[in-house]
Amino acid sequence: MIHYKTKEEIELIRESCRLVSETLAYVATVLKPGVSTLEVDKAAEDFIMSNNARPSFKNYKGFPYTCCISVNDAIVHGFPSRDELKDGDVVSVDVGVYKNGYHGDSAYTFAIGAASEEVKKLLAATKASLYKGIEKAVSGNRIGDISFAVQDYT
């Protein structure tokens, strides 16, 4: 059954999602060569907790971290580690926040330091395909319409 949210509930969800966005923006200031992904994870956790929320992922089915962090060609939902980031790395950071009884969740991919032209091109293409999908995320469309728009973008 679909439960429609009230305007008040939607605003609470918006607050959780806003904090996710703010956390990712904060993480962007921490990411640099020489920083470990464990340090990034700790910074994100401290930021979330200082905003009267808690990390959604931490301790979920035993997951021990605040963020899922994947470096370069690592599969999604990677575990933070002591490995230090290097110039040219591509890092995906997935953050979940629980605030006001609602979860927010989003991921962003960052280039560390000086990205190669190939990496810049990849990041631009994936961002453009995301926006193609968002254009199709409208009332009356199906999930397949969104995924087709993302996959069809060249």
C-alpha cells in the first residue's frame, strides 16, 4: 500500500536529505591526497552527529561505518580503509542520514586532485546521464522510463 506523506512529513524528509547534501559538501572539503577513507568516514560521522542526526548506515545489519566509500574501480558500497587517497583517484561517497524520524540518502563521485581528461570526461558523462534520468522522474512515468533515459544517454 502507498502511504502519502503530509506536507509536514515531506518537510521533515527534506531536512534529512538536506543534511545528506551538506554532509557530502563537507566531505568534499576533507577529500585530498594523503587522507584515508577511514578519516573521511570519521569526518562525515562527526558532521552528521553535530547536526543532531545519526548515520543511517552505521550498524545497519552489522555495517560498521558511516559511509560507503569506493575508490576508482572498486564496486559500490565499499568499506572505508586506512588506504590513503592519491592524486587522480575517483572516489564515490555514499551517505545516509537519519533525522526527525526519516532517512535521507545520496552519493556523489569526486575526483581527487588533478583528474585526467579521461576521468573528467567520464564524470561529465555520468552527471549528464543522471540529469536525463531526473528529467524522466515525473508523475505518470515508470522506473523503467528513468533507467532507460540514463542507459540511453551517450
